[in-house]
Amino acid sequence: MTRFFLVGCGGMGFWTAVGLLAQGHRVAVCDNDTTEGTGGTRLPDFRPFGWKPMYKVELLRALNPHNDHLTTYMARFEELDESEYANADYIVDTTDADNHARGVIKNAAGDKYIRASYDVVGQRLIVVIARGLGFGREIGGYTNSPSAAHAQAAGGLVASLLTRIAAGEAITLPWKLEVQ
């Protein structure tokens, strides 16, 4: 069973975690971000049922209450002790952080680092998986704000590709998909 440590529980991280858990992997996720703001719009909305979780990892845990393959940390990556991610087979950066913050994660992760990112440019959804910092804006964020549908599609695709990489399939990175 492969152990993935995901940094970020926004649209990409949340849906990648859901996909990896559905495929039986062990998944740990760290994020201290709340569900407020545009990032929360790419996650399931429980307000119609009278519940709104405060934190993204809280929502992920609530949707997987009895899954002992999921560990969540309500913290930023740099706040964690190395022992909390040292046993991971892959450390997957799904953040929309700037290049400096992504570099901190990459340096700590070493050869285990994989960057999974997505963006919406015009009408195109772009999904990239890379061993390095991948594509991204120097300042972080998105060219156009992705929707919940973009996040679900990108996260599911990334979970599938990570599973194939973990199984030893020869997938050339960086891997990029653009959908019009």
C-alpha cells in the first residue's frame, strides 16, 4: 500500500485525496486553511444541511470518518515535524502557493516530491504533474479561478496518475493535459 502525503487540501488536494483513498492508499494531508473564500467553493458544500466546517481538512475527515487510511494535520507544512511525513512514499504538493513556498516543500521532500497543479486559462483546464515545481505563476494563485467541476476532474485525474506511478508504470514527467 502506497503512502501519500499531500500538502494542501484545496480543490486539487481535497479531490486527489478522495481519489487516492478510494483506491486504497494511505493518505495524510496537511492544510491550515479555512473553507472561507474562493478555495472553499471547490469543495463540497454542506450549508444546505445545516453544517459548514471551518477547515478544509475537517471537511475531508468528516467525509471519511471511519477511514483509518486517512491522517489529517491542521497545520502548514513547515510547521510539521519531519517525522510526520518522513515515511511517505510520495510527498505531493497541491498548493497554489508562490514559488518560494513550493521550494521549501520541494527541498524538504527531496526525491519524494511531486507537484500536482491545475489552472484555468481562458476556456482551457490545464493539469500538470511534475517532479519539479511544475508550471505555475511566480506569485501563486490562478489565472482564472477554477470551479468545483475543474477541481474534481483535475484531482481525480491526478489520483489516477499517482496510482499508476506508484504501481511502477513508466509515466514521463512532467505530464500535462489541456482540455478545451
